[in-house]
Amino acid sequence: MGKAKLLIDELVRKKAQGDAFQERNVRIKLILKGIMPDKITADTPDTDEMIAKIYEVAENFNIQLSN
């Protein structure tokens, strides 16, 4: 548990670099993929499908996630 939250936080941080518009952009892209980033916590069970969708969004933004 918690990997999805870490990946989302990393994705938002790397893409947005402090820009609030880009933060919203990433979050909207995740929502369109069926992931509600504001509802995912460290206690949210990770699923292979959820993790794959996060990596897919990162790939669309040309962001390399370390986790």
C-alpha cells in the first residue's frame, strides 16, 4: 500500500515544478484515466491496474518515475 500515492505525488511534482496549472493538468489527466488522485492515500490498496494507469499518464507527459 502507498505506492500509488507516492507515484502520483512524484508525477505531479516533476510535471508541475510548482506551477498550479500544471498540477491541475496532471490531476485531470489521472481523473480521465479513472484515478481520483485526491482520494488516494498511503492507506489505499495498490492495484496493478492503478499503477499501470499512473505510469501511462507519466509516459504521456514524458516523465520518468523512479518508483
